[in-house]
Amino acid sequence: MHDDITLTTGRAQRVLTERIWPAVHATSVPLDVERHALPGEPIPPREGLALAMEPYEVGTPWGPAWGTTWFRLTGSVPAEWTGRPVEAVIDLGFDTNMPGFQAEALVYRPDGTTVKSINPRNQYVPVADAASGGERVELLLEAASNPVLLGHDLFKQTQEGDTTTSSPRPLYTTRRMDLAIFEAEVHDLALDVEVLLELQAELPTGPRRMRILQALDDALDVLDLQRIPQTAAAARAALTDVLASPAEPSAHEISAVGHAHIDSAWLWPVRETIRKVARTTSSMADLIDRTDDFVYGMSSAQQYAWVKEHRPEVWTRIKDAVAKGRFLPLGGMWVESDTVMPSGEALVRQFSQGQRFFEREFGIRSKGVWLPDSFGYSPALPQLVRRAGFDWFFTQKISWNQVNVFPHHTFWWEGIDGSRVLTHFPPMDTYNSQLSGEELAKATHQFRESRRASGSIAPVGFGDGGGGTTREMTGKAERLADLEGSAKVRWEHPDAFFERAREELTAHATSDSAVWVGELYLELHRATLTSQHKTKQGNRRNEQLLVEAEAWAATASARTGADYPYDELDALWQQVLLLQFHDILPGTSVAWVHREAMAQHAVITEGAQAIIERSLRALVGEGDTALRANPAVFAQAGVPALGVALAAEPTSAPSTLTELPDGGYVLANELVRVTLDAAGHVTSAVDLSSGRDAVAPGRAANVLQLHQDFPNKWDAWDVDRFYRNSVTDLREAEKVTATVEDGVATVTVRRQFSASSLEQVITLAPGSRTLEVALRTDWHEAEKFLKVAFPLDVRAEHVAAETQFGFHKRVTHTNTSWEAAKFETSMHKWVLAEEPGFGVGLVNDSIYGYDVTREVSDDGVAPAPGVPAVTTTVRLSLLRAPRFPDPETDQGSQTHRYGLVVGVDTAAATEAGATFGARPRELRGGTGVEPLVTVNSGVGGGVTLSAVKLADDRSGDLVVRVYEALGRRASGTVTVAAPVSGARTVSLIEDSIAGGEVDVTADGVVALDLAPFEVRTLRFARA
């Protein structure tokens, strides 16, 4: 026979697109339409339903950016439609390629109950399964005219991302608001043809493909294109056999779960996310009611809480579907957060707040962590996932890598402490699956664990901006359940998938079982460590303040009987956790989102400070004695960790400042001597005990460097490697001044460059190894990247960077493509370059990104005495100026604090980082306060205090969390200076665990042995 493949497929595709799909709602009558356009922000639905309306004609433009328009649609079912299924078909002016990114609406009945949402790929509203002639129809639409910000013209600079700058012009023009007969047989035919067309495109030329093509031709031969509803059944009959042919026994198995991946904020503000969640969940509840096996999974306790608060009518439907096991709360976190930048305590609260909500509202706990779209995953996460009680971890984002293809899909992920968690990446490389033939074939062909495991997960539905699963997707799943040539699809809870995967992997366990050790580094979106600095600054500040507030409040409760502010702390933590969402903290949302985030961080700061001040006042009492409260977990300024003591004079000799003949300065104390040149750059930083200079000979440190920064795409997200090809050192100083005040030597340097200016206040305090820099920048750059460089006289094979509850080492060379891809990496409060016997650290108060390069002079042999062969240059990432999605990113006044710490190891760097951002508080009162909890580490140190708080269950129990900070085995004690009747080890979310009982002495002392980087949570029953 002749090869007519393209003739058949072209015929089928055109008939499907131009004739069959339009025939699903071909018989229709227009509805009468009225509208009311709100002048400002949305109003509660009960108010919207009561609005006075004015006549509206379909085809009239409507909806400015971020506007809300209420529509009332009314009509009657024609008598001749009696007994037929009837739906409303509503096109608000949709681009069908943009679900979740443009106009949407939630549909209500007049009594205020929700029906479902409409969006570009979901334009129907059920009216009656069997209509009665003359039946009156009335629907009300709360329509949102959200602007398209990431459209066909990607990454185009726009002012539409904030109501303060958006245009008032109407964005959309309605096309259709009709009542229509739903031709179910035609809809089924469309799905039959679509599934077979997509399947044959992935098959090799052979009998199965040829028979599908012949069946399609046979079906189209009997389909009358002018009488499609009347001939659809006959066309479907011609496809029966090819659709009934079962899959191969070894076919890849797809565990499908309905999904919408609703970003808690991104190209829309939080207030719009609240409505997106209500719209999507209404549609999913409707789809659950109309199917037998479909299950829908949604993460983020915050999103459930929004629905409960703002859309109680939708909340009732969600709770009912959860009770039936069809609506699946996933992930156990407050939001799908970033996991690289949040502190360890913040990640613990993501788990505890999420699981507490799910248990309180639904009586369930999530068994796994669901994070499909965060921008890389911390190497500390496996331990935290396991110690919070989770069994599995799910993500997808690493498939976005620029260079290296990740080698596993179902594997064991091992963290810095050795903990392992069963992890899965969907091999179809998407969290917005439509169950297309291409996706299913990709899952089959790419799945890297096929030797051992039988299947993979498919999150099915339109997402990012919500929308979720459609009835077309559930229809395709039904056809793909057991179909020759395809993977087999079934709706399934992820728990069931992971249970089966665990059995399959352990049954085939060998020495080469799939294991990945260390961070899951995303080779993309590296600039998220720097964009929107004030958002990151607020995050760091408030994480620390809330941990401090808990500690002082717990101490006040134990010592004075003061009420512990459970509700206040929960509310403040929940706000911080929301602002750690993976498009807020990384700085990749529209201007509106970051404007609100900065304002919310200010409110959180105020609330945390109020708790701290109230607790300290209760502790110190009335009086006029000068006191000093230490919020850090290390002693400083003569005050023990989390204690209050008399403010004492410094015991160290004052720092000195000497002006050099060339205009430079020498700052010195009893530990270090630092030389600055006339332009204020650090040319030497000597550890006086060893004589070692931290700065490479002939080089200058604390040099600000400006790069051109215009990535190929994803402006706020990405910095591409070629940015390094263009750099300007900001060498010139406009003015340099120096003073010594209260024993602190200070040099102030002012610089101007391009359209910006900055001031560096460089200080060396008595008895400190840290040369501190307070930087204030008036930033008015476009598409630039500001860094500060420290070329160090250290031959470091690795650098160590703090992560949650420990640190992570990364090599300084680029032997492999995996190492070369890590040209911008993450830290928390410190990064350390060290060789045996000498190390140099950089500490900071609000910086998360850095890079490291190594330079070798000549062939690696020192060319002259005193000149090193290797220079390790560490650069901190300070500011960026991308233009999308926020064209004003970081413009204006910005502040940073960072410090060069000379002659330290990991223990000293950990302490320096912890104290750098936790200065003692000066206050007046009647008495000092001994710490409620004291941690003593044995020889070599390592046992470090992380949190002191009262238990979340409000029992009054005291919770103390410690961790091993240095990556080695450590012993120590935890002492509670209050009466306790018992102690036990508990999970991170404070649940009892098997074998958790520990001995506690009458003096409240517990002895500990910790493994490297182990996190241990102790719960003390108060006597």
C-alpha cells in the first residue's frame, strides 16, 4: 500500500479541530447579560451577588488590569431541548494558550453557592443533565481581568504588575455567553480521536500504528461533517477495536494525580491567589462529583486556610471531598517554600504549621513533601523531612537544568547527616501534564529506573496560575487506562505510588542502588539568591526575631508565669512562611507582591519586637540598672547565650587607627591588623597569632565589582555564565574619612558610579576578628549585577557554606560539567575558605549568594618567596537590576552588612555568623536573668542551640532543639534551669517517637551524643 500517514493524520487533525470540537456546543442560544464593574479591589461574594447591574452586550471590551467585573447571565431553556444536557458556554475573551495567566471567573448561583470556574481551557458551566423546557437559568460571574504578563512576547518589560502603575484600558472582549446543548457523544468522539492521534504519533511505523490510522480513516468516512451529532456514534464504533486493545503487561504505569500548582504569589498578588484557589478548587470539586475515580491533590495549608476564611461555601465542598478520599491535602507544608534560603527553624515551622493545620481541619497528616517547583533543594532537607515524620519527597524542577541531565527519577536522596529519603522526579518533565501522547511516551522512554521500578507520577492539570484538571483530561485517562502502545494511566494517591516504589527499590537493592548525595542544585535560576534584596533582608531579620521572641517568651513563662503568646507567634510565623514561597523570597514576583512583602515584613518585625520587649520587661522587672540581653545562641559581650546581664565595659584594648603616608590606614586590635589603601580597599588582613595574611599578595579585597547582567531569559531568575566576561571594578573613592570612637576604629568610604552612589563604613571593634562593612547603596542601575570580591591567600580545595543546621562543602575547581555549572551558589550567614591550619570567613546579615574562583600563578609553583601558587577569590552577591517581572527591582536605597573574619575554622565561623546578626539588646531593669536553657559542648564543641520554645500543643512543655554544627560526632549536655519532671526526644513537629525517652537529672540536665550534623529535638515536661 502507499504511505498515506500524513494524509490521514492531517485529515483527522483538521476535522477534530475545525468540526468535531466546535460541534460539542454547536446548538446554542444567547443569554441576557448584565454587568457591574467594581472601581477598586474585590468585594466579598455576598456583596457582589447583590450588586445593581446594567445591561451589557457581548463583544464589548471589559476589565482593566486587576479589575473585577460581576456579570449576571439569565435565560430560559428552549422547549425543544427538554431532556437534553445543557451547559452555559462563556468566553470572556480567552487566549486558550494562556490558562492561569489571564482572565478567569468563579460562577455562582443566585443563592451564593459556587458551581465551578471558567478559564481559557474550561469554558463550560453545567446547567442541567436533563433540562426542562422553559427552565429559568441564572448565573453570576465574579470575573477577574488579570493582565497577561508572561505572554507570547516573553520577558517583556511591563508596568502592569502593580495597580500603582497599571493601565486603566480594558484588556478583554467577550466572544460568547450562551446556553448550549452539550453533545456528550461528540465530546467522546473528540477524545477518542485525540487520544489515538497523539498515540500513533509516538509509535514506530508498524501494525499497531497502521491499524490506528486505518480506524481513524474509517471513522471519518462515516462521520457527516454537516451532521456530526447524528453520526458521531457511528464514527466512534469504527474506533472501538483499536481503543479496546490492551497494553503490554510491562507497559510503564502512570500514577496520575489531579494538580493545579497554584503559585501563592507570582505574576499576581496574594489577594488574587486567594481567588485563584477558590476558582480552581470549585472546579475540582465539581469534577470529583462527576467522576468515579479522579483524585485531586493540592499542597499548601495556607491555601486551604485562605479558602476557609474567604470562601466558606467552597470550603464546605473541599472538606466533603477530602472526607471521601478524593481531594488530597499534600506536602504537609504551610506553602511550597524555597528550601535554599529559609533557616532551619523556618523549615521546621513550614512542616509544623502545615501538618498541624491538616490534622486540625481534616484529621490527617501528609506522608510526603510535595515541592514540584522550588529553585533547588538544600542538602539539609533529607534529614528535616525524615525527622518531621515524612516518608517521601517529590519534585520536578531539576529537569530544568541547563547543562546536566539528572541521572535518576526514583532514588534515595542523602543529606549532609546521612539521612535518606525516597525521592521521585516525574520523567515526563512537567508538573502540568495534560496526559498527551508525547508526555506519556516521554515518561516511558526517559524513566531511568525501569530496571527496578514500574512507574512514575504525573501531576495532571493546568497550573502555575491554577485551573487544574479538566474533564478532557479525565476522559483521556479513562481511555489510557489499558491501551496498546501507551503507558497505563490510573488516578492514584502519591502515597500509594511511593509505597509501591519503595517495595520495588528495596526488592532490587544492590550496591549500585540509585542514591544521590548532597544538594539538588538547580542549574538555572541562580540569581534568585540576590534579586529583591529587601525581601530577603526582611526574611533573615524576622526569622531571627521570631526565634528570639519564642526564647524570651518561654523564659518569661517559666520564670514569671507570664502567658506564652501562642496565637501571636503562630500568626507571625505564618506570615513569614508565606513570604518564603518560592516566587516571593527568591525575588521573582511582580512589583505588587514585593511591595506588599516589604510592608508585611515591617509589620512582622513590629510584632516580634513587641513580644521580645514584653517578655524581657517581665523578666528584668522595674529598675534603672543598665542591662544587656543576648539574643544569640553563643555568649557575647560578657553575656551568656539567651541571658541578661549587667552591661559591662569592654575587657579588650581599644582598636587603633593609623594613617599611612600614602593616604591609607591601618586598623588594628589585639587579634588582627588590617591595612586599607587610599581608596579604602583592604590590601592586608593579618592574623597576629599566626602572622598569616588573609589577602593575596598584590591584591585588594572588599573591591566592589559591577557586571553587565542580561540573561538569555528569566530576567529576575537567571544569571548566565557569560556575565563574568564584562566587569568594572569600582576603584575610585570620592571621599575617605577615618575616626576612632568608643574604641572602635572606623573608615568611611564614599563612591559614585554610573547613576548610583554608595557608602562603606568599615569598622574593627576591640577583641574582634571581624572587619565589618556596613554598606549603603543608592542603586539606580539597569541590568547590572553588583558583587564584592575578596581574593584570599588560601589554598582551599573546598569552601564551606552554612546551610540549615550545618554547612555544605563545594569544591573550588571545575573538573566536571556538574562543578562548572555551580558558578553561583548559596549560603546562609557565613562562607569559609580554609586550608589546614588557617581559614578566612565572610559573614553577613542578609546575603544568600556568592561565587568562588581559584587562580594559579604560572604552573602552580610559587614564582618567588612569599607569593602563593593559589588564590581563592570569594565574592558576595549584593544587588541586581532585572527588568522583568518588576521593572523597578531593587531601585533606591539598599543596605547590607558583611564582614571579613580572619583566622577561623568552621566552629569560629559558625559562632561569628550567629553573633553577627544578633547584637545584644541594651535595656534597663531591676535584675539580670540566667538563661533558661544552657548547652555545654564537650571537647571540640559542635553541640549548638537552635531553639527554645513552648510546645505547639499548648501543654506547657518546654521544647529545646540542638544540632551538631561542625560535621563530626559530638557530646554535650542540655541544662534546663527550671523544674522539670521528665524529658524525651521528639520529632521536629514535636510528636513522640519510639525509643525517645531520655534521662534527666534532678538539676534538669540531659546528656547528649550527636552524630555529624544531627538535629535533636528535646521535650521537657515542666514540674
